[in-house]
Amino acid sequence: MPSLIEPGMRVRLPARPDWGTGQVQSVIGDRITVNFEHAGKVLINGAVAELEVVEADRG
């Protein structure tokens, strides 16, 4: 999963929908730092937690 996630991407953590969407700040190995709307900066272990990419608006 972490190899598919890049800084700048918008993501959400399905296990914590209350955090809202977040923007990936950095990816170092399995360590992904995401700045979430309602939770602030959170360090995610990409080997354990699965982030879902939020598609950019089309059109």
C-alpha cells in the first residue's frame, strides 16, 4: 500500500471516518504522515492500516 501513496494525495482512513479526509505529508517506508481535517497530523503505519485514496474532482 505505501508504494501507491505519495505526498500531496488526499486520503481517508476507513477505520476512522470521524477524522475526515487528509493530505499525505510524507511517506518513509511504511510510515505515512497525514494531516487530517479533524485529527491534525497523524503518523500511520501503512503495513497495518489501509488508507483509501480520495479521487480528485473530475471535470
